Amino acid sequence: MRHLVLLTTFVFILSVASAGAVFAQSTFDLSISLPLTGKTAKFGEMQKKSYEMAAQEINAKGGVKGKKINLTFEDSGGKPEVARSIAEKMVDVKKQPIMVGEYTSACAKAVAAVAEERKTPYLVVASADDDITQKNYKYVFRLNPVSAHYDDALLAFIKDVVKPKSMAIIYESSPFGTAGSRNMVKEVEKAGIKVLVNEKYEAGAVDFKPILSKVKGANPDVIYMVSYVMDAALLMKQIKELRIDSRLFAGGAAGFDIPEFVENAKDAADYVVTSTLWTPQLNFKGSKDYANKFKSKYGEFPSYHGAAAYSAMYVVKDALERAKSWRQDDIRDALKATNMETAFGPVKFEDREGYQNQNFSDTYVRQVIKGHHQTVYPQNYANAKFIYPIPKWRERK
Amino acid sequence: MLVQLEVFLQTLIAGILLGGLYALIGLGMTLIMGVMKIINLAHGELMMVSMYIAFTLFTYFNIDPYLSVFIAAPLLFLLGVAMQKYLINPVLKVDSILPENQVILTVGVGMVLANIATLIFTSDYKSTPVPYATTALYLSDIWKDSPIELSFSLPWIVSFVIAIIITIGLWFFLSRTDTGKSIRATAQDLDAALLMGVNVKLMRVVTFGIGSALVGAAGCLFIPMYYLYPSLGGQFTLIAFVITILGGLGSTVGAIIGGLILGIFESMTATYLGMGWAPVGRFVIFVAALIFLPGGVASLLKRQRLGK
């Protein structure tokens, strides 16, 4: 009797397992690791929504080679050690042939190491640290530009339009802020622009007025800042209070590039320009559809983080369709041969300037005009004319 | 030369305004320190709670943060009273291996508060975008031909003035009312106060309430020009702690002077050394105060009085 029970259970388990296997064959399971809690959760949340949106669209059109994409998400909390163990689970346990995702550079580095070790292709979506694609990794691909190129368009704008003689730089003492400042100093000094003040601050500072009065005393033509949201707003508010009349206020993406910046800084945000990797006003295939769909569903336009995630899904789909088989190496070769246009812009993974498998997409400049971010530079992408020279504080309103 | 003068004066103004608010944060801690002989390490978290109260009132009921001082401070008073009565007093009675386990208790309370705030409000940054946030008064508006331009931010000035009014009110309360005198008596000599018929237990509860209310008021004064997130408390606990040490443990006048010194010192380091140095400066002051002025500013004041 006891044997019979055991046997039936065993048979039952077997049949369930095989049913599961049959079911799995009609879908393509893809786990994505993201920060859904912690400080960077806001970006992870936006990316999750964008991945889902793209997967739904793909599934509605018949999926990948007839298989529906079945997305699941794992929360890394922005912690590299957690991201690493998630990646190991994906490859070793779930036998997933491709990995996508993560947000912070630290986490992406952890996942990239696993990917290279286990020879599984990994597509980095929004992590900017230069050296992720500088390590001669064969299996790591990156969709977003590297941080050294974040300010390309902004630099061109500064050199061509503003033509300043001097600059002040204020940046957050994080890897992102430090890298931003270092690149900027290197580039402007090449152009003969003098850096008068180059100061870092600890995130969460209450009062920027002392440092800003020093900047005011130095009287630079351009003030360039790299900050997170709230610091960005505080900086511009206090610049307004002190009436520092530089010819241009420029931000390096991140905190200056999201709607919360204008919400918090209000009129002090006017005429501020910022670097960005993507804007809802761009004219790539599917950009506007994505932006509008996201807005009607979630109430606000996505930032480049979302667009990159949305496009990454299509890049994966494209690679899976072209791959000879869905084994890791074949998918890797297919990814390497990618040449397509996405909502994020054209995607092609190149080896140059010391980077491997890096997509070099354009960056853009946005300016806050009448309380909204408008794309103003380079001119072929612009949807509004930039406003320069900007009015002095005393003359505003 | 004029430019240098302008930079210096503007920095000094920023330092004094910041110092006034620091003083208010420090006052609450020093008061509790004086009476209870413990450092309340949940001080910054109490401030965070009051900031969330002000934020909620502003966002959902459109109440100005300055008005919510009158709502948040009493609420924080009650919170402080409850903390003292139901958490700290029972712990005081228990014998333990650690002599200062009430201090450890306050750390725990701080963590609980921060995590509750994360649960309710998520870890996102919040702010109260008030319409007058960037309004400022300018020297050149008053004095037309002024060779230098100085700006006085309206919300900073208003916060500073309210902080001063609260401080004067506290001084009045402590020196002129019976309850205030009882509190001071408890702080000076607990046993003597007990023998003189002071209800020491009640005074402890009241003091903790007042200390919390003070930092609650400080939270409301801070939020128009700052922002908030659940883990913001630690930073301000630290500032209050430095001020308490600098001012002399338990001295109210010391805390006010300590707050001003810290505010001005931080602003000066930011201008003349670099903003990254401000936190370093804070600890240099802290260590210097412990080594060279163990009694804090209060001991200087006392020495002078004895000299007369």
C-alpha cells in the first residue's frame, strides 16, 4: 500500500513536471534583474514598466519565432552582491541563454562578470560607467552610450553657441559626478576654456550658498553641475536667490533631466540646459508611440532609462530571431551582428575607442522652456529653438 | 577686493542663518540631555517625522509649512511624551549590564521611525514646493548705490526669525515659570529637586516632550528650503550631537552659541576650503571641543561669571 502511494506520487510529480516542460516550450522565459527597492527604485520601476510594455507588444504580434515572451523580474535593490547571485541563478538554475537589465553601474559590473564567466550574452541597458565595456569581455553588450560621451552634444552646444572663456563646475561626490566633472574638465581645457571653480559636494547638503557665492565671485561664463534631483533643484533655486548671472546654466543629465527638477525648482529651472540620451520628442521609429503610450498609461513621459529598456526588449527579440539556435554562443553572434533602428535610436554594437560591443548613439541637449523640457540641440533633432542668450535674473518677470 | 568682501559677507549671512536653525535643532537635544542625562539619538528621526507631517499637511490640505509648526510641534510633544512614558521610563527601571541602555533604546526608536516612514511614504525624495521658495531681498533694493550686492533669502530669514522667537519663548519658559524652574532644578540636582517636592518623573516626561516639540518646529522651518526622505534623520542627529557637545552638555545658551558657531564654521569651510570639507570641519570642531573645551561654551560662560 505504502509503495503504491509513493509510486503514484512519483508518477504524479513526473507528469506535472513534464506538463511544465511542454508549457515552457511554448513560451520564452526571461528573468530581468532590476532595482525595485532602495534609492534607485524609481528608475527600476520605470524600466520594468517599459520592458513589460515592449513584451506585450511583441507577444500581441505573435511573439518571437512563435513563442510568447514570459517576463519575470528579480529585485536586486541596487546591491551588486544581490545582482550577482540573481545572475548566477539565471544562468545556472534557470538556464537562461541571455541576460538583460540592471541599472547602477556597480550592479551591471557584477552581472557582466558572471556573464563572461558563464559565456552567456548580457545586454547592459542603462549603466554608464566607462569600463564596463572596456574589459575585453566577449559576451557583454551595451545599449546606452558610455559616460565619457554623455555630454557630447552639450559640449558642442557650449562650443558652438555659447563660446565661453570660463566655466565653474559643481558636482556630487559620487562615481557618476566625479566622472562627469573629470570628462568635462578634460574636454573644455582642450577647447581653451578656463575652469575657475571645480568643487564637489556631499549629497544631501542643505546650503549651497557659500560655494555659490564663491562661484559668483569668480564670475564664470558657464556653470556646469552634475547632481541628483533634489540637489539639482536646490542649486538652481539658490543660484536664483544669489542672482548669479552666468551666460549658461548646464546640467549633466541625471537630476536635471527629469520632470521633478522643474516641479521642485519652479521658475528657477527656466533656460537651464541639460545633456540627455533620449527625449520623447525624437523621431526614431517608434519613439513617439512609446512615449505617448507610456504617458497615457502612467501619466508622465518616460526618461531615457525607460526608452532604453523598451528598446532593449526589441534588440533581444531581433537577436533571437536571427540566431541560428537559442544557444548562448549563437545568440551572442546574432547580437554582435545587430543593426537596427529602435525607439532609442540606431543600434549597432561596435569595437572602437577601446570599447567592445558598445553602441555609440547620439546624445542630445534639452532646455527648460516655459516649464517644460524641449529638445534644442543638435539642430536636426530639435523640436524647439534654443533660447540664448538667457535673460538676467533681475530682468525676469 | 570688493568682490572678496561680497563673498565673505554673503558667506557670513548664510552661516548665521544656518546656525540659527542648527541652534534650534541642538536646543531640543541639549534640554533632554540636561534633565535625562542621556543623548537622544532618535532626535533627527523626530525631526523627520515632523517634516513628513508638514509635507502631508502641505500636499493634501495645502497648509503652509510655517503654519504647520503649530500642528507638528504639539504632535511631536505628544510623541515625545509617549516615548518617555512608555519606552524610556520602563527601561530606566530595569537593571542591565549596559549602563546606558536608554541611549541604545533611542537608536532603536529612530530606526523604527525611519522604517515606518519608508513604509508609508516610500524612499522617494519629497518636497513642499512653496511659491516663495526663491524669493529674496537684495541689498541694492534698499541701498541703490551699494557697491556690493547681498541677497537675503526670504524663507531662510523667516525660518531664522521664527527660530529666534521660539528660543526666546523657551528661555522665558525656563526662567520665569514654575514648570520651567522645576525642569532646571531637575537638571541641576535631581535628588535636591526631589527633596524640594518637584515631581521629577513628570518633569522628565515634560522635558522629553518639549525637546521633541522643539526639533519638530525645526523640521517645519527646514522643509520650505530643503527636501525630505526617510533616512534623513541621522545627518541631523549628528549635527545636534555636535552642537550639544560644543555648547556644553545641557546648557541652552551654550547650544544657541554652539549652533551659530557650527553654522558659520561650515559655511566658511565651504567657501574657503571647498564644500567637500564641510563634514570634515564638523568633526574637527567636535574633536577640538572635546579636547580643548570639554565643558563646551557653557564652561566659558561659567568661568567668566565666577571671575566676577
